[in-house]
Amino acid sequence: MNAKTIFIIAGESSGDSRAAEVLHELRQLDPSLSFEGLGGPHMKAAGVRILEDLTALAVVGITDVLKKYFIFRRLFYQALEHVKKIRPAAVVLVDYPGFNLRFARKVKRLGIPVLYYVSPQVWAWANWRIKKLPALIDKLFVILPFEVDIYKHTSLAVEFVGHPLVDTFAPSPDSADIRTALKVIGKKPVITILAGSREAEVKKIFPVLVQAACHLTRDFPTAHFLISQAPHIPSSLYTHMLAPHQLSYTLTSRTIHDLITVADFCWVTSGTATLETALGMRPFIITYKTSWLTYILAKHLITIPYIGLANIIAGKKIVPEFLQNDAHPETIAHETKYILTNPQAYDTIVKELTRIKKLLGPPGAARRTAEGIYSFLTNRSR
């Protein structure tokens, strides 16, 4: 077994970033470590020998997965053969449970330790699998505060390391400069639209939000919409949908942090962006639409009442969620108007978001995860 090599897999952009943060800290702890695996540009920049860019195959829903099934299958078995060949000290898996849990099962049969960062959300969609995880994973590093309790009745070693967004999200201090650059001074209210990071998401959700914007401007004629242009998505996709409407908007690739900082309110597609908005202390609504097949499957599998991380962590609905058939433009506009014109409702949401931020733990999630991985490897080698 190669005591200085770690094989790591991250399958989505966010996981790629999280993995790179941990790898940077591991290098600080032991510069002699080497890394190989499946990942993306962040991991590559952190010095990982990337066998294939798994993040380039990002999928949304079961229909996308089925279309790329044979590609995933090929990569899965190529990676497994490589692990058999190099015999790393450990395999570190980051989120991406559909691929990674299957990979964990195969790797454990080889006698190679499996460490997992960012818990697979089996508590949300397949809680019957909780009891199976100890057979697949040697140690689990979780980023949500309630996840330790979920596994306490199992033999799985679990450590809460805090949420990495606490480190990476910081409201921009030059809010006046950002407002000037985005030409929103004097515009009221400013609504930031985060319509997803994948083209399939934008195509499903953005048209609904454009219509909602049209409804909102009837009550707020000076409203301005800051639209976040996701990387790798052409501006024409957005402008084509906006062209028929007379809206005051700015389409921009500035950081989500900047757009949240200067917003009065946000419309956010379900995902990591909901937690970033929560950390930015801006009231928001969550909206999501997907294919009917994915929605029907999810409805039968998901066992929790909310999909937004802010609501899940709070244990109650603190921000509205409008999903699938409930994602009506009129409803989104009406709820936004209610919160913006009701100071008590607005302040209550901000207060709850402050509480959530504290629950997510102090800065240093990547460092604590790296220390946990390194400690595991050191103890094992003794």
C-alpha cells in the first residue's frame, strides 16, 4: 500500500472546490503527500493528478443520469482499476453519493480505508441506508450540525467539522462601490436572482423568475434585478428570455457574494446558493423545477419536509419554498412583496438567518477535515 498517496473523488463543482480546500491543508500538514483522482479544475490546481474531469459531466435529475450512464460506468471501473493498481493509503470521497457510495463499497472489499467528506444526504431521501454506511465508510466528516445525531445509533465514526461556506462566504465590504459598478444606486428594491449553475436548471427556472419579475414591477416600478450569470452558460440564454419584457436588470458574472451583499431580497434556486444567501443575511425565497420523472421519484423518496438547507438546519420554514407546480410567478411576486413591505416579517427572517450562521460552526472546516484525515492515516500506519 502506498502510504503517501491519497485517491480522491469529487463529482460536482462545489465538491471540487471543497476537496481542493482540504488538499491545500493536507499539504501544509505533510508536503510529501501525493494525490490522484477524479475531480475538476480546482483539484487540478491544488496538485491532484486528475484521471478525468468528472465535474464536466454534471447532471440534473435522473433523466440526465440515464443519458450519461455508460460514460459514468466507464469512469467508475477505470477509477477502480487504478485504485487496485496504486493501492493508496486511503480513498477520500467528497459528496456525490450516487457515484461515491457505490465506489466505497468496491474499495472496502479491497481492504483500503474509505474517508468521506460532506455526508451523503441519506437522511433526506433514503434514511434506510444510514445503517449500511458503517460497512462502507471508516470515518465521516459532516458539515451540518444535526448530522452527528443522525449517525449516533450506528458504529460509524462521525466528526462535525463545520460548514466550509463559513470560511469562503464573506459579505463584500465595498457595498457602495459594488452598487456604483452595477448601477443600482437609487434603485429600490434590488432583487438578486440566482437561477442555478447548470444550463438545464436555468432553462427550467429562469423563465418563471422573469415572469415573477414582471409581476413584481407592477407594485415596485423602480425595482432592479441583478441576474447572476453562471460560468459556462452563454449570456444569450438569459437575454433571449428577457428580451420580450421591459425590465430594469443587470446580467453579471460578479461573485454571488457581491450580488447578495447589495440585494434587498433574493430569489434562489435550491442548492448551495441558498446557504450562501443565508450567510449573507438577506431574506430570500427558494424555487426549483425539474423534470417530471425526477420530481415524482424525489417526492416518493425524500422524507424531510423542506429542501432548502436554511429551513432544514432551522428545523422549520423560515424562508418560503416554491417547488415544481407551486413555482408560480404570481405567488413568488406576492410573497416577495409581503416580506418587503412587512418590516416585522423581514426582520424575523434576518434574525433566524443569524441563528443559522452560528449553528454552522466557526471558520476552519477544511483545516479540521484535513487534520482528521491525517490523524486517521497516521494512527493507521502505526
